[in-house]
Amino acid sequence: MASFASQLVPQLLLLISLFHFSLAARSLDQLVQEQPSSTFRYHNGPLLYGKISVNLIWYGKFKPAQRSIVSDFITSLSSSSSSKPSVAGWWKTTEKYYRLAAKTKKLASTPSLSLGKQILDEGYSMGKSLSDAQIKQLAAKGGNMYAVNVVLTASDVVVGGFCMSRCGTHGSSGSGKSHKFAYIWVGNSETQCPGQCAWPFHQPIYGPQSPPLVAPNGDVGVDGMVINLASLLAGTATNPFGNGFYQGSADAPLEAASACPGVYAKGAYPGYAGELLVDPATRASYNAHGANGRKYLVPALYDPATSSCATLV
């Protein structure tokens, strides 16, 4: 059985845990703040490892094209793309965390993530306003063996704290090694708060202003979800139980991606994502190639070997 092991949010935006699990969120306020100076270190807890299925629980109405954007991203994490830079290359940065942790305790290798089952709940079985407890119940539908269960809520679903303090969360549920699983929730901000949770593909609601970038897959809401999902997957792998790798307070830690807020390429600064690649045909901005010819924008990851934010471009 695999063991499963987000982040310091600026002062006015605090994440509240109802289930005592590790939280991560991406907010616009986070994107325009300088990261605090404290030590990013390993706290000796278990990390995610082994062959892991990423199960997708789609809550609400998503078009098939939207679902394929996300499912192709999950596939991209382990696929070998002939085009560089790649999503798989971005994910390999997490290997440095495992090498560092192995110096203090025996650990298995970086997790191998693959697309698992997809569950559709287009009938809004729990209504259109969800609590954290209901997110946890939905996540449990994905199973608890060698899995990370991802709940994706549609643009017309309201989740407690969404847009006000967070764009998504990650945590763990269950008890005992054989019944514990990691899970993630990410909301589609397209109609509720794209300026907060889909930046840089939408004009920010506050902070430094710059023109929005063209989304690589033509969907501002879902391309924004991919950014948040990528950040939370990195946090889930390296800090699944809240005692893995993080910086700052254990109650509101900065993790692998959230320690590098708003950074997507070299030259990034508050309000500017960096010097990204641009598709000459669509003018879309991206920094990673994925499966099936996809292009994605993924966040910088904190490199524990260099104590800096690592980008693909």
C-alpha cells in the first residue's frame, strides 16, 4: 500500500481546515506578493510514492472538450513528448525532493502518476453549493487504493471559500494506512472569479495590471484549473500529510509550487508571468508541451537543491 504523506496565504486570506488536513490554495493576492523569507525544509513525514492513479470526479456539467484538456494533462505527467519543454520534464523537478528526503530516511522513488477512472456527476447529486465535508465525500468515490482523487467542480458550483480565499485545496482522508487516500479539489472560476483563479488568462481584479494572456487550450476557466491542479499535485506529492516539505507555518505552509507565487518563466515579477513561449498561430502563451499535441501553462516549482524557483523556460 502506498503511503500518502498548502501554503502560506497572505494576511487577509486564510485557509480554514475542517478536517485537519493539509491545505493549498492559489489566490490572486498570493500571485502579486513577494514570498516570505523562511526556511523551506523537510519535516520528516511520508511522501507520496509508487504507482498512483489520478482519478477525476467531475461534479456538474463539463463539455467533453473541457474534460479532455484535464485528462490529457494528467497523461502528460508521465508521457514522453518529442517536443520540449514538457509537462513530464516539469514533474521531474519533484524528484529532487525525494533525493533530499532519502538522506534522512528510507524512501521510495518519485510517484508515477497515471490517469485512472473518471466519474461524472452531471446531476449535481449534492446540490450546487458544497461544503468541505461534501468535497471529501465526493473524493471518496474515487477509491482509496494507490490513488489521488481529484474533485473538479463546474463553473456554476459554489464551494465554501472559493474565490474569497482559495481556488482549490488538497488533503488526505480516511484512517489507517490501508484506508487513507490523498485528494484534491479545484473549481472552475470562469464565471465566478477568473481574475483571481484563472490569472494570467484573465485581467486581475487587483494588483499590478497587465493584459490577459491567451489560454493555450482556448478555455480560460479550464486552463486556469490546470494551473491550480498542477500546483496542488506537486504539493500533494511532497507534502501529503502536512509533515513533508514546506516553508513557514504547519497550519498554512508554502509548498513546492505555492512557494513560487506568480512565476511561470524567467523574468517574472508581480503581475507579469514571465517570458513565456507563444504559439505563432493562436498567440496562446504556454511553457510546456503535453500529450496529444497539447500545450499547457504550469507553475514554477521550488528547487530544494538550489533554493530557487525553477521554470521550464
